[in-house]
Amino acid sequence: MSNSPTPSTRMDQFVALSSVLTGFTQDTLAPQLDPTDPPLKKLYLEAADKSSTQTVDALLAAFANLSGQPAQTIANTLLEVDSTNPTANALMARSILKLWYLGSWYAPTSLIATDGTVVAMNAYIGGLAWSAMQAHPMGYSELKFGYWNSAPPPLSGVLPPSEANHG
Amino acid sequence: MADPKTYDVVIVGAGIAGGIIALELGRLGKHVLILEAGAPIPASREQYMENFFLSAAKTPESPYPPKTLAPAEEATPRPTILGLNNWKNAQKSYLVQPTPDPTFQPKQLPFASTYERIGGGTTWHWLGTSLRLVPDDLVMHSYYKAPGFGPGTDWPIEYSELETLYGKAEDEIGVSASVAEQAPLQQAIGLTYPAGYQYPMQAIPESLVDEAISQGVSGMSLFGQPVFVTPTPAGRNSQPRANRPVCAGNTNCIPICPIQAKYDATVTLNAALNTGNVDVQYRSVVTRLLADTQGRISSVEYITYNRELKPGPVTTSQVSATTYVLAAHAIENPKILLNSKSSAFPNGLANSSDQLGRNLMDHVLYLSWALMPEGKPVFPYRGPLSTSGIESLRNGPFRSQRAAFRMEIGNEGWNFPIGDPYATVNDFINGTNVSALNPVTPPGTPQPSPSLKLGGRDLVMALNDRLTRQFRMACLIEQSPQAENRVTLDPTLKDGLGLPRPKISYGFDKYTLDGFMAAKQASSAIYQAMGATEFTDYSKSQSQPGYFEYEGQSFVFFGAGHVMGTHRMGSDPKLSVVDANQRSHDHENLWIVGSGSFPTVATPNPTLTLAALAFKTAASLGKALTL
């Protein structure tokens, strides 16, 4: 997905950025026919903007500048995974990443797992952490009686195809 | 009776015990009034679900009202986990907890279990575990002569009678289990069933976690007992039953089953109301019972309120009936009786034995957690919270020396131990290591390196690898009855209606603590046998409410949510509060029911047994009302 043309709207850019940060497809994050109302992308961009529109804009600009690079490289660069002194952009990227995984907003400076605020009911339910562990949100199963007695479907279904040059 | 407002029975508390008694008496045509302190049963559970989804801390109480930490301002405050986290501050903790004793840590600990005060009671967030006691559980004094289990601690009931009552309770709750799967427990711990008995529904399938532990402990023995995994009889539907769906494995029995596949007492309450003979009145907090000079209960005094927080002006009323049942749970029952003291009964009602409020017990919970070897996921966070346990260590000759325990296998990864997935997700984004899964210089790393900070596919893969290998076990340890572990009334601190709040004295004796140590030993031995890596670590847990030190080691205990023992049953009125029918020795028209009646607690989760006893009480009440 990272190789797609530069997205047109700010929301499109935010979704493309979110896909790269999370490792999940854009269609997983924001399906064409989004069953969630309001859509999570809208809630999450609002939450990030509420913290600092300026930083979100700076992050989106940095993302646009990395266009064409492998998704993992872009994610590592924006999140500053090797830095011990991350910039405001990187801290914002981490907060957005936590939002998608946990449905909770963490202030960019937070390092405490219990500090999050649940953004909305659907945000909790839509947390990617549950998909990453091949499970379902605790309290929201759409599965059938006894499913827990067999292994879940493979993870690959929700992820973009692995990139050839990714080690 | 001609006048519908003339009641045969007033029941205090709309939980499972009160519900069963109301249903049974309603079916007999008796007129029943239930006074429930808290909010009505909601028309649908959607509001409770929304509360749950939006709570940052998904504690057992999180779906239920009220959501404040202000016991002095609430009409029906109750113990909560958030309150427990503030246990030293009585402005936030409803229970007035003990002052910690720095000289001997295991004394003066906080009582760590919670309960609800709403229609349906605490079954809203029970796990559904429906284990029976075994015959030896009833005779800890006379058979095991266990230290601390003095005269008055044998149950005044024959196991054969209890067996019949269990059948009724399992039918009402709707228990899913297979007698054939339980059969190995006959030789191991003496569990038997009447010939030909079958549970109401087929067993709940085991989880992949259960299967991994089952394979790992194959051939193992501990403390002279075989170690094996047994599917847990559970009050959740494996087939459509009682207009409720089958379990969809929401992994959320506690705090709330989203689809009511798990039984809760609203089922029984609705059936009771449908008899046409039962009335329920919500937001009616009983303050005290009044007794005449002969000791017969003459009326119940209660307060009705409109607002939960800062109730403002309230109304005090009285209602009379032929008989009375206190079914308000094991802390509220003694609270009401102690608050009913008068010049004729200076120690409170039903308290000539001085046992009322004493012998407060829980199943002391030892929690441990581990990670399966790489490449061997067990796919937790799926299925009911628990589907199996190790029950084979619940009974044995060791009980003359130390407490027994059962081991509950968890299907929710490290959610209980460390609050996952939140802790581990934060760790791998922040580069922190609260979970212990993201250490500095991970094993196999050639050069010193900091904890990982990840994003993109790397994050997905790291989380998938760690989270799918997590599992935990919780040992529920039999706490011995101690007279000094008790509920009294705080002389000064009040709730929002001006009623005195429960004051707790609580701690562990050596018998219980040695059981705790054996539980730790067994848990570690099982992880080792499985080839799993144990991560249990309480060395930095000083700020947790259940922290204590014993034999030079750091521990944390948790409450199991099992509040028991405070109005124990017995045949000797000098040593017990109620008889085998849960009828007060002192007041012939008063019954006091629930797990407070347990003289000893053994190891099974108490709901099934207290439901069984409620059927016995209903029969005894029915007879008394017919005479």
C-alpha cells in the first residue's frame, strides 16, 4: 500500500500513514464500506488533531517525503525506532499507532500502559491488538460456540503481502 | 391470602440466593416481597456493555453503577477493585480496611474481594464455575483435625443430601459438564455423583491452553496426588436453553457476558416474578430488622432513594411479613444484623453465639503466569475466561497440615497478571519492559541492545509471537476460619444514607499461608514440566494492595470474589449463627442465606453450593409457612 500514489485528501493521507505505522492494510483500517459510525479514521484523526494539528501536519509532510520507500523503512523512520530521544513527530506517530492498536488515546509523552482513555466503544472493539494475536476483543466475539478448541485462521489475511526486500 | 400486600416472606437482596427462594416460594403460592438495595435489572444489557467498553480499567465492577469512588456520598456503595487500590483511604474505599501491621505482614491485610449491589447481584460477574464440594470438605474438624478448624466448623449437613440439592441448583443455573469427564476425580479427591446423574447440558469444549497444560502434566504427581486437567462444570450454555444462546467465547465472563450465555440471577428473578406471587422493590436499602420481646422478627426497616449519588431527602418505611430472609451477601448480611442492635439485643440480632461477622473468608488467590516455548502458540484471549482446571489437588492427607487449593486455567493470556494486551503493546511501541517480554539485550542477541521499539509489520510479528504464547493459572486456596477475621460496623464512617460502613479485620494464618506456598510450588513445577518459561514476579509489587512477605519472599494475593463465613451454619447454637436450613438459631422466623453460611470454604467457587443451600432453605421456609 505504501507504493500507491500520493493520496489526495488529508484523511486519505492519514489512513495511508496509519497503514504503514500499524502494518495492517488500509482496507482493514478503513474499509470502503465502513461499518463503524463514525469511522475510526475520523475519530482518530480528530484525537490526534486535538493534541496538536501542527504536529499531525508535520508528520503527514514527513510521511509524504518518504513516498516510494518500503513500508517498514517508512514506519521505522517516522517512529524513530532507534532513537532514545524521539522528536514530537515520532511521539505523535507512536500515539497514533497506540490508538489503532488499543482504541485508547495516550498523550504523546505517556509511557504508562494504564494511561489511555478509550476514544469510543467501537475504538475498543476495533483495536488491532486483538487481530495481531489472532483473537477478538474481550467482550466482542462474532465467532461460534467451540471455536476456541481449534487454532485461529492465519494472520496473513489481515496484513499486506510481505515485501520482498523486507528482512 | 386475601390482602396482596400481606406478605408471607420478605427477602432482602435480589441475587441468586434470594432469587431461588423467591422462585420456589412463589411456585408454592406464597406471597413474596424482595427488597433490593440497588438499581433495577436493566431492560437490556447494552448500557452495561457500553460502560464496560468505555472503561479504561476493565475491572469486575466496570459495567455496573455507580461509577464513583465516594462511599460517603453513595446510596449503595460497595467494595470495588478501584476502591481496593485505595484501601488505606476510607474516603475512597467502602470497606474500612485494617491498618497494616508492619511487624507481621500476613496480618492486617486488606480484604480483597468485591461484590455488587444491583438487581441480579454479583452473578452479573461470576465466572460460571460450578464445582461441587467433595465429602471430605464437610468434615475438616472431625476428619482432618486441621489446625484452626475447631468445633463448630463441620458442616451440619450430610453429603447425600447436598448431592440432591446440587442437582436442583445445576438445573436452575444450567450447568454444562460431563459426568464421564469428571470421573477421574472420584479416585483422586472422592467426588461422586448419584447413579445415572447427568448434567443439564453437554460439556464446554476445552481450550488450546487447557490441552497444552494437560499434555505437559501427563504422568505428573505432587503432594502424593496425581496432577491432571479436568474440564470445569460451568453455568454457561453449551446448547440453547432457557431462552438464552450458546456461549460464543467472548472471553469476558468477568466483568460481563455480552449475550447472557452465562447464567446470572436475573434469569431466576424473572422466573420468580412470572409466578405472579413475587414483588420486587428496587432502590430499597434495608437498615435494620426489628424484633419483638420474644425474639420474633416483627418488621424490616428500609430506606428508599431516587438518586444514587448524593441521595438527598429519602424515605424510611417498614414492612412486615410472617418470615424474613436476609440474602444480601456475606458482608451486608452481618452489617444489617449488627445494625439491628437494641437494648434487648445489644450485640445485634442473630448473634447470641458472638459468631456473627466472624470467620470472614475468601479463596486466597495465587496468580502465576508463563510463556510457551517459541513456535508453540496456545492462542489465548479466546473462549470463555476459563474452561478447565486442575482439581486433583483439592483433597488429600496434606489437609491436616496445610490448605488445599484448586488451579484455574485462564484463557485470557496475561490480561489478569499484567493488564495485557495494553502492557505488551505499549512496551513494544515505547521501548519499555513492564511486561518483561521486551528486555534489554534479548536472549540470543550478540550485542548489548535496548528494549525494542517497533512499528509496521515488525510490531505485528513481535506481538503475535509473544501474545499467542501467554497463559496463566490461578490457585484458589482454602482459607481457614479465624474468629478475628471479621466484619464489624465502623463507629464513625457512614455511607450516603447515613448507615454505618463495614469495618474489616483480615489476615492469614500459617495453615492458609502454607497452602499458598504449596500453590506456588505446584504452579512452578507445572510450568517447568511443560517447558514453559515462568514470568511470575512480585518482587517489585510493594504498592499492590495484596502485597505481603512470607518466609523472606515477596508475594501478592488477590481476592477470588468469594465472600464467605460471616454467619456460619452449625448444629450447636453456641458456635454458629444459623442451622442446616440457614434458619437463625435465635429468631425462629429469620433465615440468613448465602455463602456467609459456609462454616469452611474448601476450594470450589461458592455459587453452586450457596444455590444448593438456597433450595434447602426454600423447602424449610415452605414447610414453616404451611404449619
